[in-house]
Amino acid sequence: MRETTTVQVCANSHIAIKGELNFMTVRHVLKHLEQSILRLKAVGQIDLQAVTQVDSAGLALLIHLLRFAKYQHKTINFENIPQRLHAISTISGVDRLLFTNEERA
């Protein structure tokens, strides 16, 4: 049985994702994440600490969220990024889109 992926708005500027971010789950959480971003103030944090598994579909979702937030005149930052997500984004050449210089080091 697969683990359920959940999105929790912890505060006006903080969203936490818990569970898997992969091909099987991204469509399930996409709308919820977009709605959560709409409720954010100008700048928000998306906490990935409780993400248990991620693949290229999860990476694509995060890139989409950056663009979605930008069109809503908001900024989002990712925190507690899983090591696997760092690796996938570096190999894909998109790490500069998601992470600060310190996070890429």
C-alpha cells in the first residue's frame, strides 16, 4: 500500500508536504498546492522535510510551483530539501532554479 501524500498549510507563509512526490502522487497534490500558494502572503516557504520519496515528476511539480507563484506575484522558497531532489535537479541542470548557492554547495 502506498503512503498518502498530504499538503498542510502550517502558517500564513509556510506549507509542508508530507509523503511521496512522484509520478503517482503529483497530480493528486497539484491543485491543493496551488490553492495553498494563493493563500500565502507575498513570500512563502515550502517545507520538504517530510518528503519520503521524490522523482523527476516531483521535480517538475516544484518547478511548476515556482512559475505559478511568480504569476501570482508571490515568491516561494523550498526548505529541508531531500538529498535525492538535489541530485535529480543537479543532473537535470535545474538546481539553480530551485536552490540558493548555499543549498547547492
